[in-house]
Amino acid sequence: MPTDDRRYWLMKSEPDAFSFDDLLAARGKRTHWDGIRNYQARNFMRDDMKKGDRVLYYHSNAKPPGVVGVAEVVKEAYPDHTQFDPDSKYHDAKSDPDEPRWLMVDIRALAALPEAVSLDDLKANPKLEEMAVVQRGQRLSIQPVTPAEWAEVLAMGGLAGRF
DNA sequence: GCCAACGTTGGC
DNA sequence: GCCAACGTTGGC
């Protein structure tokens, strides 16, 4: 895939639930990103996330919160099976199996950042003042990242020019 | 644990 | 279609 088609994203996960280390330890260093129950985030996955897209892996509800690793999309949007599982906390009784409401993608870890980039670090960098994750009240768990923001965060994390 | 910000739900 | 009530997110 030509790099000029590649898009960049930030995906949040609570490390207590599924950390970047958990992703590194998973088989194939990959997982399915289940549990997204927000329409805007779903639409990003459905409409815009393509195989090969790069992902900033962000720890929310962490001490400190911030970007800890990079990953890539390895499978494009498909139905999230947990919506049909009555025992799952993500169960959605209103979702029609013939037209699943919720989707997920698969991602694979590429590398941990040698230096984690905390939310404070992101906020302190004037080049990143437009970045979604530093905006007040921004709760979206999947956010688009510009190529410039991607390059800057990787440089801050010690992976300048890679990925 | 608090609570501001935000998204969703449901009565009307 | 409005909007109050409610639930969730996530930094602090």
C-alpha cells in the first residue's frame, strides 16, 4: 500500500482492561478491537480505517495517561460478535444480526515507544495544540491523527522517522 | 472517588 | 423534534 494512502489514528484503551503489553503478548501481537459502542468511532472504523493504517496506542485512565506504542490495522471493519452475546457487557439487544450495529477492526502491535509520551507531554507541545486528544472534553475512543501529528508523536517517543 | 463533559434515551 | 434525565468517559 502506498504510504500516501495511509491514515493515522489514535485508539484508547484502559491498561487495566487491555494494555499495550497485553497486545504485545497476544498471539501474533494482534487482537480484535471489540466493545466500541459509539457511533462516531464506529463510523471511522466502517468508513475510513484501512489495512495498513497506523495507530497510536493510548492508555486512558492510566497514571499517567498517554501514548505508549504504535500498531497497525490488519483487518478492516467486521461485525463485533460481543453485541450478540447476552453475557457480554457489550451486549446490545437492539442490534439486528442481519444488520449488525457494531463493528470492530483487528490491530497488530508494531513497537512500544522507547519513551512513553504522556498527555502532559502532548499538551506541552505547541505543534500538537490542534490534536484531538488534547482538546477539552474529548472522549472519543478512536480519533483521526494527521500525518504531521503522527510524525511528531513518534519523534517525541523515540521512533523518529520509523513506521 | 469526584465531577465536568458529552452521548443517548425516552417522555411529551 | 425538544430536552431533562441518565449513563459513561476519563482526567484529576
